[in-house]
Amino acid sequence: MKSFYAWFIDRPLIVNLVMIMGILLGFYSLQTGAIKSAPDLSNGRFSITTLRPGASAEKMELSVTVPLEEELESVDGIRELRSNSAEGMSLIQVNADPEADKAQLAEMARDLQRAIDRAQSRLPTDLLEKPLLVEAKSADFPVAIVMLYGQAPEATLRKLARSLQDQLRSLRGVRGVDRLGYRDREIHIQLDPLKLDRLGVSYAEIERAIKSRNVTETGGSLASFVGEQDIVAVGEFSEPKEVASVIVRSDGYGNHLRIKDLAKVTEGFSEATVSYYKGGLQGIVLTVRAQADSNDLTLSEDIESLLNTFRKTLPSTVQLSVVDDGADITKVVISTLLDNAMLGAILITLVLLFFFPWRSTFWVVVGIPVAVLLGIALMPIFGVTYNTVAFVAIILMLGLLVDDAIVTSESIYSHFESGMSIRDAAVNGVNSVSSPVITGALTTVFAMMPLLLIGGEDAKFMWVIPATVVLIILASLFECLILLPSHIAESLKRAEAGRDKASWFRHVQHFYAATLTPMLRRPMIAMSGGLTLFFLSIVMLSHYLQFESYPDTDATDIVIGIEMPAGTTIDTTAAVINRIEQRALETIPDGIITGHFSVVGEWSDPNSNDMIQVKSPSLGKVQLTLVSGRHRELSAAEIRDRLKQLRPEFTQAIRFVVEIDNEQPPVGTPVEARVIAHSDEVRGEIADALMAWLSEQRGVTEVWTSYTPGKNLIELKLDYAATANAGIAVADVTRALRIAYDGLLVEELQTVEERIRYRLELQDKYRNDINALRSLTVLSPNGEQVPLRNIAQFQVRQGQAVIAHYGGRRAETIRAEVNRDQLSVVDINHRLQAWLDEKQFAAKYPGVRVELGGELVAQAETAESMGTGLMIVLVSIFFLMVLLFNSLSQPLIIMAVIPLAFVAVLIVLTLHGFVLGVSAIVGFLGLAGVLVNSSLVLVDKVNKLHHQSGQPGAIVQRSAIAEAAAVRLRPILITALTTSAGLGPAAYGIAGAHPTQTPMIMVMFWGGIVGAITTLYTVPLMLAIDSDIRLWWQSQRQRRSSAVQ
């Protein structure tokens, strides 16, 4: 390999050209690549939405949800099947096996669509549209949420929303723009039932008249001497309210009965199910979704520019606001990356100047951006997008990239100090450390590989970090072995008195030797003291260390959710929500909230793992967007606690929840028990018992159920003999009921701008009145008006707003929040399981299941996945070092540093108030590779000195161990100091931080410091113990051999 390295060292011009090309490629990739807010991931969740206006929750369950679920159950690869049936809507969520890859998910999507198609023949014919299958992907999250609001009429807002939507769609990089809170335009045909009775006109007759009139058909082509012309019969309404002139009956003498004679025709909008407000003013929300290959930062700027232009055209009564900019977090992370890189580079430079000439220091520091840009150029080739998670990984690497460069440059500089020529020092210096440097890089790669190989939702979310780290490590390896030696050699040619530059360091070496030598004389005693401290630390950690997959961190989004009593109107809920929004803005200091809006009609926990959002007039939420954490004094948790203090002001709400919307995968609530049973009575009994038991437990702060009572239902028990005698079909009765209450969509008119629906309904004074319902008549075939009270009995009962299914069976989920200072998640779930075992519900009610889920299950899956990953890391590193050293004991000695450093870092995390989560675990996986590097270089030097001494066998002399430790002291210390300098600003947020990834960076920061100390003392002592054991074993063999002779 010497000749290979020498070829590049002798050609500095080629090396510089390669470096410049790498830098240009990196900048070009950043300039032309797609910078996204989040990685493009598919988490294996599908939703199936079906709409049937006017149908009750029970009707949606039986007519839509059940047929679909029966077909979906035959699809392979489904892990969970859950659904919610609500009034007019069926929502089914399908969770795939978390181990499924992209190809398997694509095949599953096709299978799900085929299952939906098979169920189509069993579904009602009056669905608005076919069931819609959607796969949830991170790319579907909006890059911007824009809101038009004000005191202008709704028609004005709708017109402006359509115009803005068209302009946003025209922007390059926009994939779609969705409208929320945009009510469909409707023509309301409000019938007078008294006139219908008097004239003997049926609802079906009116419906047929409208449908037969609103038709445009092509009648073929007519050939003439001037050419061929199409024949079109035009009957479609030219103007929406033209329906009033539709003829229902005619006597043949020019006398017509028109709709306007029977009804009042008005223009309006569909009934609001979900409404959006800002500052108490109702509005329309536009969500902008970006294309997969677009640059979110550029697109965000284009959107802002378009909005600034559009604002100038708005009337004074309308306001336009960006309530959420999805690119904000990306901007913050990039700013944090640049600030930390700048500060880290300055600190690293100051550290290196104590050890190397300034020219050598310059090239070592320059190697950081060169390696980063080379890695960035490689990312698109391997399918890694530029996103916030990737940028966090780059921040993580800032303090680690110089490690290999330091080892290489220090080796070259040591050979130069020993008297070699510059060229020979460069060639021999890089060649002597190439094997341990390459092996060390591979150990770091292997340490990160488990997150690429292990499935599950956590791995899908975090895989970008190891992918980015691996690519940048490979780029760094190329830079430090190919480019750096040439640069160091050129810099040494210009160095003055370079051989004495770091003579002060000999004092440090003497101190280290003075402390290590006495320990080497009695290594067992020294190690015993260290092991005692190690086991005492484990005992302490068992009492204080906590595990939580995704602990609460500082974030920029907070959600205030409420639930009002059953039967609350959407207007009443809106009044409460708007007041909460106002009080929230008054409670939080100015300059902290950058965006806010309210939603009435739906709300779900942002940390829930359900795609299904319950819709009900009694639900609402306030969404608050905060300025970045580095620009405010209050943390998200402190803001949440302040907002919780508003609870006493809103006693009319039965639930008032304030949650931090973390940028992390949802893991559910601390307690989640799902009761699965078809019997409503049995399910309700068990659910009530669960809620009662949880409410009695100390530390449980809130208990609630997924059961949502709906509005009262009026059930009609038909007298089928009476209906048969009157010649009335059941369909005629149900049609009359829908017209009387919600109205019946009978026709639609498609215009260039929108689709207009025609709703047949009773006039307001006759609607939603049970007495009017009893007097409602149905026209029989012989023209007789038959009152409903003559053919049916009326019964009023409490309905359900939502009917939940799990695995195709009715289910109710009980959830609870806990005070983690008083009660751990593990403890409450274990106690709950013991209580369930004692109650024996399954034995008492055959077929009933009670399943625990939520945070505890997610933690168990994470622990199992990460535990497997750690085992893969350790085994891979072990085999790699066995290949390098051809020894079993030396790899074990090197790897012994890992648990010792891990425990020390865990103590530091605990003292800092962190809990052990996925972010920290990923840091430990990466730290395992980093810890091995310094030990590996030290053991490699021991072996070389041992071979140079000419001593036979594997018994290493104490002098070789002490000399190797002294020689490798400088690169080990430099590595630790530069790692601390590079990661310190990010770990402690000096130049900004990404809260969700701070534990990972903190692990690497302290791991570098603790690892250096552990390596410098533990490895030499264990090598000495290994030699003593070998010497003892050799003497025992010789003794046995002498005894035999």
C-alpha cells in the first residue's frame, strides 16, 4: 500500500483537483437536490374513507364498515385492523407489519384495493364516492398551511380560496393544494309538506322530475355538405336556481305544477362538519403539499412571495396568514448546523494548534467540510434525501470527522519528529495507521448498520441517521487516507522548527507514565477498584435510570383539545374554542407564538398512533406554533403547564387537554386498554370497571374512554303488515325520513369551478321535530297520504357518535395519563395486568378480550429492537477485530471498554436529567464504534512494538505496553478534545440544538471524553492481565510437562 499512498503524496496538484471537484459536487448537490422537512418514509398505515351523507353511525357500521372489513381480513401482512363508524362516514385504518419494505407495502396496497373492489357489490348505492384508499407517507405532510379568514361573507372567502388555490397549484414543486373548511355549494329545495299532501305529490316524483330535467346527452353526428356536426341535446341547468322552474306535473292543457309551487328554492352550502377559525373569525384553510423532488426551502420562499402579492388584492374584510410553515424546522436545523459547524471548527482549530503547526492544523480542519460535502454528494446516489434528520446526523459527525484525520496526521508528524524526511514520514505515517483507521471506520459503520437492517417503526424513522453517518464516514476515510497525507506533506515543507512544535507535550506524557506504571505493576488490584466502581454504578442506575422510547422534548407545536358534553352544537363548541384561543394568546408572552388557529368538529391526540380522527360537533382544538427554542426563554413544557392552568375557566368542557406535538413517532398514551366484545352491555361494564379502577390509582391524573355518545336517535319500528296493505315500500319510508331530517341529495351540477349539489329537504319549521315527524305522510301508489304514525312506532334512544372496531369486532379503548414523578408507566401497567388477571373477564364473558397497548408496548418493541441491534453491533465488531489481530483475547480487551464507558455515560445522562430513549440508544450504538477506534489504535501499536522487540509468543512485555500507551496518548487525547470541541456546542445548545436529538449528541460528547480516559488506563491494564494469565498458563504447562518427564 505504500506505493499507492506515495502516488498521491507525490502528486499534490491531482489531490487538490480531486478535493476541489468534491467540494463543487457537494455544493451542486445541495443547490439542485431536494431539501425536505422530513425523510420520505412510508410507515405502513393505510386509511379507507367512505362517505354516505345522512346515515347514522350504526347504519355506516353495518352497511359499509362490516362488508369492507370482512374483505380486508383476507389480505396478508395486516398487523392491525381498526375502524371508526360515524354519522355519514366510515374510516378504516390498516396497519401493516412493521417489518414490511417498500415493495411489500406496494403489493399490500394493491391487495387492499382489490379487497375494496370485491366489497363494492355489497355496499349501498347512494355513496357519494367509492371508498378511498390512502397510504400515509411523511411526504404528504404539508409544506405550508395557509388560512383565509375575516368578516367577509362566506361566498367571498370561497371565491378567494379558489383563486389562491389555483395560483398555489401553478407553483413549481407543488403536488397538490387541499381546501379545509370549504363547504360545498348546495341548492336547497325546501318542501312544504302541507302543499305536497294537498296536491298528492310524492318525494320520489319530485326527485324524478329533477333528474330527468338535468341531462345533457350527445345524439351522434349529422353529416352535411359543410362537414360533420355533433348533435347535442341540452337539458342541463344553465343556472343553479333554474331548478325552481322544473315541471313536476302537467295536465296536457298548458297547466304545469312546478317545483317553485311546492317548495322554496334557496342557495346555500352544505352543513358544516369541521370549521376553522383564527382569532374568532371563521376561515378556509389551504394545505400545500410538495412534490417528492422539490426543495422545501425554495418552495417556501416562492409561496411567501406569492402570498405577499395576493395580499394586495384582498378586500379590507379578509386577512391571509401562514399558520404553519413546514420549512421552518428545516431552516432552524440548517442554521443550527452552520452555527455549530462554525463554532466547532474554531474550537477544534484551537485544540489542534497546541499539537500541530498551523499549516497542518489548517488541512485537518479543512478536511471536515471536504468530507461532509463529499458525503452530501453521495447521499442522492444511495437514496438519502436532504432532510432535518440527515442534517442532525451531520451535526453529530462534526466532532467525529477529525478522529481519523488526527490519527493520520499525528502518525505522519510523529515519523517526521523522529527524523524521517517529509516524503518518507508521510508515506510511512499513513501506511502505519491505515489498517487500524480503516478497521475503526468499519466498526463505526457496523455500529450503525443495525438501524438499516432492523425493521419496525422506530428504525423507519431513524434510518436516515445511520445512512448519513455511514456515507460521511466513507467520505472521511477517503479524505484522511488519500487527500490529507499530501496536504500534510506540503505543509511540513513550509513548517519552521516543526520538530519541536509540541515539545511541551512530553510533560503530559511523563505525568501519564507516572500514573500508569504503578498500576501496570499490580494490574489486578487496579482493575478490581475499577470494576467495583463499575458494579456500584450499575446498582445506582437501576434505581434512577428511566426508559422512555420518545420522552417529551422541547417542540414548536402545542395542541389544546377539548370535548364538550354529548349533543353540543358546533356553534357552541366554536364559541368555547375561540375563547380558549384568545386566553392562550393572553397567557403566553408576546413574541413566542408565531402561528395559531382553531378547529371545531374534530380532535385527536397528536401523540396517538391512530390515523383516524374522530369527528363530532362536541370536539375542538387550538393549534399553537411557537418560535424556535433558541429564541424564547420558556420551554414547551413550561408553556404547556401555563396553558393547563386555564382549565378552571372552562368547566363546561368534560375534557381539557394540553399536549406537546413532538416531532417524533407517536407511541400512544401511558395506559391504553382495549376492550373487544360485540355485546355493548358487556363491553360497557368492563370499560366502566377499568375506568373506576384507574381513577383510584395514585399518580393517575386523567382517565377517559374512546366511547363518544352521539345525538338522540329516533328509531321507527315499522308495522310491515300495515305498510304492505298500503302498498308502501320500506325505501319510501326511509327516503321520507332523510328528507325530513338531514335532507336528501338528489342531483348535482358540474360547473367549471365547482360541483353544485341539490338537496331535497323540508322547510325549517317542519324539520327536526318529532311531532312533525309523527304527522309526516308517505304517498301510497294509489295516491293516498299515509301518516307515519299509522305504520310505525317511535322510540327515542341515545346514539353513538362513533362506533369503534378492532380486528373486525366492536371495541372501546380506555386511556389514562400519569404523573411520572409519582408513578412509572411500567408500574401502572403491571398493576393493571395483575388486576385484569384477578378479574378473569375472559372466563366470565367468553369471547371477550382485554388487550393492553400504548406506550408500554411501544417501549417493549423498541427495547427488543434496539437490544437486537446492540448484539449485532458487538458481534460484528468482535469478528472484524478477530480478523485484524488474529486473536480472541485482544478483541475482548478492546470491547471491554464499551460497557465501562456506557455505564459512565448513563450516569452523566441521569445527572443531566435525561431519560434513556431511542435518540440516546442510537447515540450508544454509534459510540460503540467510536470507543473501539482509540483502543484499536493503541492495541495495534502494542503489537507492533512487541514484534519489533523480537520477543517470541503472545506474552507482551510491560515496557511495550507502557511505551505504546505513551506514544498513542497524544492522538487519543486529541481525538477526545476535538470530539468535545466539535459536539459540545450542539450538546449544550450553545449555538442552537435539535431537542429530539440532543440526547444522542450528548451521548457521543461525553462518550468521547469518558472513552479516552477508560481506554488510556483500562486497555493497558487488561493487556497486562492478559499477559500475566498467559505467563501463568505457560508456567503451568511447563510444570505439568516437567512432572510427566
